[in-house]
Amino acid sequence: MKFREALGGDQTGFTLIEVLMAIAIMAIIFALVGPIAFNFYLTYQFDSEYKLLSSLLRYARNLSMVNHNEADHGLFVGVSDFVIFQGSNYATRDVSQDKPFPRSSSIAVAGPTELLFSALSGRAASTTYTVSFSGKSWDVYVNLEGLVYE
């Protein structure tokens, strides 16, 4: 009597060796693709932070230039968020007008903690923000007219 017949007929399915081989092949594929995907995610996160900073600087300038609430507007760079504020500085701002935007605390943003744009003119102090992470860095420039350059 054959072994298969002793078990009750013709058995179908995967052997343990076939299952282990499939798992090994999948592990090799994940080991090769995983770091590439993670690096892509980190690059995406870095690019997003850089573009968010540029956009918020432009937004704060636009609020000032259109004389929104007849006040100066600025951007505060915190550890965990960016805040568009209204007032002559962040400490004496109108808190009810704050517009917070969360940011990644693992990406460094070097530059002044706050930048103020003058009402109607949009003028600001000339400055540079440097966004850096893992050996990469990009600069965002703001000139005396308040124009933002990447």
C-alpha cells in the first residue's frame, strides 16, 4: 500500500519545503525593496517640509499685503509646528487668529524662530531658512521686499 493511499486517498497541498522556499524568496524581496521604499518616504517627508515652509512664508506675506484685519502677519517656527500669527510679534500676537500647521520634529529648520511681514507692503527682514535632514539641506530665502525664493 502506498503512503498516500494509507492517508485516505490522493492528498494535495504544499509541502513544508515549498512553503519555506516561498517565505525565503519573499524575505529576500522585502530585504531588497524595504530600504529603497523607506528612503523614498524620508525624501518625500523632507520635500514636504521644505515646500510647506515656503508656502507658509508666502501665505503670511500675502495676508500682510492684503492688510487682513489691518495688521502685520508673520510665521513662527516651533519644534513641532509652524504658526501663522497676526500681530507685531509672536509674544504679543492675537492668539485667536493663530493658524498652526504641524511639522516633523525630526527635520531641522535653521533660521529665525519668527519672521514678520509688514502690513500693506509685505516687507520683512532679509533672512535664510535652512531645512536639513540626513545630510541633505535646502535653503529658503526671504529678501527685504518679503519675496520668498527657493
